[in-house]
Amino acid sequence: MRGAGGEGWHPRKMPDFALIHGGAHGAWCWDRLVPFLAADPRVGQVLAIDLCGHGQRLEDKPQRDISLADYHSSALEDLERHDLRDAVLVGHSLAGITIPVLAHRAPERIRHLVYLATTNPARGRRVLDVMSDPRSPVSRGADMNAAFCSDCDEATSAWLVDHLGPQPPGPLMTRIETVRGPVGVPQTYVVCEADEVLPADYQQEQAEIIDADEVLRLPTGHSPFASQPAALADLLLGLIPD
């Protein structure tokens, strides 16, 4: 868990940002993005969260015992500990199965959901099921390290790959019950157009599954927080009403 900004009182009209990583990643993956968001005077706290079994919470439980419910509870714990309110909740990749649940469980804390190149199985399906899609990196036999870093320079690629960790199998094997956030919470899907992990047409289908209110696009690979953090920050900050 990493954060920027004060942890005390903030005017409630000043939005916070909460950032949730994808599979095999951790809060560290947002390190290059956080300063851009925190520098905007309209923003309160910026909190990057480690899910159970990742990053600083790697040793919370054995990998084989970690469930999707553990993901949800660990993220909710951090939102409550830091008293985030009126937050833009950003989820990357596998976090598509976590952020809508958080919005249902803590609606008073979430103002907007942002799905950044996420995978979103339909209700009753599992992430494991969608891995059989011929466009999935598993079906294509993709080099995942290279795919994650497709538009990163050499130093950035090395940093990202060196930090990748294990992925608990439990969340991948759980049937999804909550596909989208609650009515009244805007949902934005961000398609990464040069993504070599989840192709752009696949991402567009995910946006339709969650019934996104809007679809925005970035000309980046799967990891814009690493390859183009300033561009990603501009997009996210553009979601704050004037």
C-alpha cells in the first residue's frame, strides 16, 4: 500500500484516487503515476493498494489459500483505514473483478469507477473460463513479460518485470457474481489500443459487459502507468468535474 497526500481531513468535494493493481502486480506498479495525480491541487489523497497476496501483503496468507473475497476485504480495509471518500477507483486488468464489488460494499466512498484494460467475465463465469478465448494471452502462448512491457523502454521493462510476483489461483477460479457497479456510480472503461495482453477488440467487449457509461482510449500497451504515466494521469484527471 502506497499513498500520497495527507491522511487527515480533506474537503469532501476534493476527490481522492484509489488505485488497484492487476494480476502478479502490486501497489508498486503505480509509482510513476501517483506523483502526477498528487500534484493536481484538486486531488485529495492518492492511495495505491496492495491486494492480499501481493506486494507488501505477499505474506498475508499462503498463495493457494487466497480467495477473491480476500481481495475484496483487503482493499476495503485500506479504503476504510485511510478514510477515502468521493474516490475515483481505478482498477487495472484483473482488478476488473474487484472494483465493482467495492463500489457496492462502500458506495459512500466511491464516486467513479475506471476500468483500465480490465477483464470482466459475465455473471457466473470465471476468469479461468475467459482464458480459453483465442485472443487471450494464454491461448496465444504470449510471452507475458514482453506483452506487459510492449511499449516500455528497456529500463522501464526491467523495472516492471523485476517487480512481478506470484498470482494466487483462487481469484481466477471464482465465479463472478457482481459484474458492474451500483446504479448512479459512473463507469468509464479505458481501452489501451496497443495492448498485447488484452487486444483492443476484447477490451471493447469487456466495456459492453459492464455496460460502461463511456469508453475512452489511450494509444498505449497494457501498462500505461509505466510507459506513459503522464498521459494516463491526464485522462484520469479529466474525469474530475470542473
